Amino acid sequence: MLGLGSGVVYGGSIERTGFVYDFPGATAAFSLRRLASDESYAIRIRETGGNNEKDIGFNSSGDLDTSAISSFCGSNDGVVTKWYDQSGPNHAVQADYDLQPKIYDGSSVIEENSLPAIKFDESSLAMPSSVWEKGDISVFSVLSIRPAGSGTDSVAIQLSPDFINNEWAVVAIGNPPGNNFGSILYTDATLRDKDTGAYTLGTQILSTTVSDVSTQTIDQSIDGSDVSGDVPVPAAVDEMSLGSRREVSSDRAIDGTIQEVIIFSLAKNSTEQSDIESNIDSYYNIPGI
């Protein structure tokens, strides 16, 4: 695979390259590939034998350094304690041992479509509230969601900066009863829009969610194609999370994987959306595209 390298030196300075420079303005960029030539690490992991931790970076091709993971974990499981934001300081973290998602199963790095993936199963990573400021938003993610239970919505990404005033969005929702997948938006304690389409649970997809506050709409795409419909999702709480949706009755965690989540605090237009999706697919080779 084509990597980003370490940048090219011009006149004593380094030319910074990669996704976050080709598509500037990301509020958060979590990935298991190098998105910026000047980024050193993708994730921080803990091996479950001695509970030692290690930052994991990339190989010379810009792919996750899976050899470093295997060497560090050995016969122990490897779980993620931090997913580094390659665009800034908004890292996703999890201090609770019981809630840390898995990257290594004691013998090999977990994969989805032959590329490294973080496995979420009743686990989650928390994002800071600065990831989304209750305005326009565009979220691009590579993931696979399996049913968490009969009749239970399985939430991969939740953004809730202000639960008191019910300002939140849930994107990448698997709805097992109808094999649906979609997103939902609330502002001022009012449901504004929800958008969903048919989805084969357990398959890797590229999910794109774009919300425009001026029109109070949220639009969902699956593998580059727009979908339209309703998805039933009950109220959220004040958590910004990857892998689950925290609420009083249940976590509504996914049983699945996440490989990349890129968030912009603006509504991308159709051309920008298509260009970003093409970049993501060129790396992950999404089966449905």
C-alpha cells in the first residue's frame, strides 16, 4: 500500500503531507493508517498480561505497525487505551480496563477486510466535547456493525455536547430488527431529522453523515450512495463516544469493528464528500463500492 512517508524537505522545512493536509479542517481524525506525515502514533495499547502500555505508530508504508503490536503483546490480548487524533488534541481514551476495545487477540492483530481493525464488544472510547460544537457536521467512518441484541440499536458514534438542552447526534447506528443503518439529529430538545437505509449487518462499509444546521437535516450515505428513511433511536446522554451509546438503560454497544472516523465541524458539499470518500476507499477497498 502507498504510504505517506515522512514528508519532503524544502529549504530546511518539512512539507507536511497526508489526508489531514489534503482535506484540511478536521475536528478529529482517528485512523489505523497514517493520515499526516508528521504524526508519530495511531493508538496506545495495553497488553493484558502485565498491564504494560505502549504507543503504536506506523511502518514505512504508513500502515499500522502490526509487528510492534505482536511483539509487545505476545500471547496476551492487546486492548486500546487511547486512539490518537491525527488532526489535533481530541484523542479518544478509555481508562476502564473492562471497557477498552481489542486490537490483538493473543495471537494476531484483529482485521476487517484484511486491514487492522479495533474490535468493540461492550466497550467504548470517550471523545472530548470539543469534537463537536453543536453546529454543522460531517462524519466519515469505516466500520462493521453486528447486532448487539434482538431489538437493540447498536451505536458506533455518538456526539452529545449538551444533553441538558438535548443537542446531540448519533451517527452510524445499526438497527438489527430491520437490518437498517443510519443517523439521527436532535437540537433544542427536538428531533430534527433521521436518515437510514438497508444494511447487511456484519459487513465493512464506508458511512458518511452530513448535517446542515441551517436546514436542520442529517443525510446518510452508505458506500457512497445516499439513503433515505427513518430509524428509531431513543434519547441519548451527555457522552461523546466511539463504539457505544451511553444511556441509563443500556450502553447500546456495537459488536463490530471501527477502522477510521474523521469528523469535520462543517457540512461538506457533494464534491468534497465524493473526494474524501474516494481517498478512504482507495486505502480500505470497501467491498460495496
